Amino acid sequence: MLTKSLFKQFLDHPLHFWAVAHGAITVYPDPGTRFIMSQGYQVEEVAIRYLRTLLTTPDLDLKPQHTISQGRLKARVDLWVETLMSQAASIYEIKSATRLKQDHIWDLAFQYHIAATLRDIGKTFLVHVNPAYRLVGELDPSQFFIIEDVTDQVTAKQVDLPELIRQALHILDSPERPDLPGCGHPHDCPCPDVCFGGQLKPTSIHYLHGTLPDSLKDIADLTDITDPSDLNPKQQKQVESAKSGQPIIDRPAIATFLDRLRFPLYFLDYETINFAIPKYQHHAPQSHLPFQYSLHRLDAPDAPLTHFEFLETGRADPSPTLLKQLSSQIGDTGSILVWYKNFEQGRNRYLAELAPDYRDFINGLNNRIVDLMDPFARGWYADYRFRGSASIKRVLPVLIPDLSYKDLSIGNGGLALVSWYKMVYENVSAKERRKIQQDLLEYCQLDTRAMVTIYRFLTKP
């Protein structure tokens, strides 16, 4: 049976689809992803209640979670709406996303394909969250949701859909792995054994940063590349590192980067949670809200480190207390180092929206932020052991192997947000609450300590 969820896997990548259908998935959604999925179910419940109040014409029959099938195809419709006085029916698909995406259209197109064999389909609608909504008082579904008529886009997909379904059924029936190239994304592939044939060496061509040129499609290893002319400069350094077994370091570029920094240096990291349905007044849906930070301060190259931290442990909106404490701990001068500044600066802009009184302070923070990821993201320090990534989780074990997340109870941001939610909003014992609190503090503190250590590594002659 080809279900809607399986068909979406096929569109993601045929090998992922085959792996799911044949029980060959080895990497499962992390806690953060599962939390996002649970948020989607909550949005769906609210949307269906709202649509029941909106669609009140007497000749309408609303059927939530309605299953339709035809032959080997099966789908669950979020909301099936029948018009009793005619043969037409409408389909409503509910998403917790804040904008329409093409995979939403394909999702609806698959449902439409099945439904059209059963009866006439009048309209197809996508119901999604309004990114401009801000919670004031009780949730207002009429403002929280956007309902888009996507019938034309859905029917346009019907031209290509039969052939895609045919291909998917062929792969579904194949007991052997289809002879297809892997997904090319080893960092987040759910079935690396299927896509890449097992454990990948750090020099695998699949770890080449960015797009693989067509001229190198048949190359298996970075060290096998004899003509790197089709590669960009960053890729060329990665290949050079793989061949030499050594990092390729642009010391003048790194020196220029370090010369921009002004003491005291601050190393800042947020942990955030994104609620699809806002929990706090004036908050937006799906906005990453900081509930914790770690802040290290270094007054001079050889000075001792000072550490500050914040963690909201109650059910109040974390932002006012966080801003009050952060503004008392971070001075008006000095560079603020983060890892991937677009995220931290974006969180700061969101906090400024919530607390206009702190806007000048926050704008000052953003003007002083320097991205410690730059030397690695820009290829000034290239090492094939980073496996084509500039993530701190990839860089740290290579540069400072003794400093590791492996022994922590909480070792990634997804688990951190789930743990915080459990500590604050679920019925856990006082002992477990203290344990989660300590684990969160240890994890976030390691993020900024790792940045300090990497900074010091870069300053070595």
C-alpha cells in the first residue's frame, strides 16, 4: 500500500522511500523533530475546531481524519467536507508551517488523485499558521490561521502525478535496493547504509562542501580528484587537506579576523524553543524563543574567564527576565562572539520586538556580534576531518578532542528544548527537575566554553 506519508518519502528521495518501506531506516527523528511533530498535532486539533465553527452551512458534512483509498493508494485527509446537495467534496490540509511550501501541494495532490476517483472534488485548501499573528488575550483562530485555496496548483500536479506514483509503486515492490545514486546529504540522511553503502570515510566525495560538479560524479574519494578546476576555492582547500592529511590554514585571513576583535570578549549562546501555538502574550507562532543562555567573558588574552548563565525554570515568559539579566552582565564595549550569527541576531531582533525598552541595548549587541564560525565557513581554516561542515559539533572534536559533548546527558539543541519543556510543563518530580536543570546548564555552558577554546586555538602562532 502506497500511503501519503510514503509518497512524501519518495519525493524526498527514492532511496529514503525504499528504506522506509523495507525497514532499512537507521537514523530516526531526533527529540527536537519529534517535538515539532507534536506541535503540528496540536495545531491540527485547533484548526479542526475552528473550521467546524466556520463551515456551518446545513448541507455540509465535516469528517476529520477521513481515510480514502483506491487500489494500492491510501491517504488520510485532515478534513473532508462533503456537500450533501451535490457530489462535490472539498479537502482541507492543515499544516503548522507559517508559509505554503511545494511539498504541501504535492501532499494535497496525492490526496486529490485518490479522492477524484471516488467523487467530484470541488476545492482543495491549505490551512497554515499566520506568521504575522501575535497572541493578545486568548488565541484568535480567525487571525491565527490562513486558509488558501490551492486548487489550481493541486490540479496542475495531476499531469505528473500518475508517472510518479507508478515509479513509487515499482520501487515499493522491489526487494532489492534500487540502482540509484544516494541522496548526497550524509549529515542528515536517515539511511546512510542504503544511500552510501555503509560507514563513510572523512575523505568521501559525499562530504564535499556544497554542490558536486557533474565532472566529478564518478569520483568516490576526495583524494582521487586529479583536476580540481571545477571546484570553488573552499572545495579546493578541502581536497588539498584530504590529500595532505593536514589542515590548510590561511593565516593572514585569520589574523585579520582576530584583529577585528575588541576586549573584553564575550562568548554568547542561546538555547531556544519554538511553539507553533504561542504560549506567551505578544509572541509569534513558530518563533525560536530563548529560554537560556551561557555567557563567558574574557577581559584580556591571558585573563581568567568569567562565566554567567541564565535558565528560566518557571512557566513565565523567559524574555523579560533574560533581558534584564543579560543587560546587567554584558557591557557596552567589546566583541560578542557567537557561532552562526544569523541565528543569534535573529533571536535578538525578536526579543527587541517583545521588549521595545531594550531595543537600543539589543541593537548594540547585534552591532558587536562577530561570527566565530567564519574562519571555518569561509575556508580560512580547512580540514577534511570537518567532513564539509562548519558546525561546532564537527569542528570541536577535530581541534580540541578532549572537549566533548559525548558524556553529557543533554548533547544537542533538540534534546535541550525537549528537556526544558519537560522540566517546565510536565509533571516531573523535584529530583528529576533538578537533574534536568543541571544538565541544561552543563550543555549550554559547554557551547560557550567550546567557543573560548576554539578562539584560543586560532590565536596560537
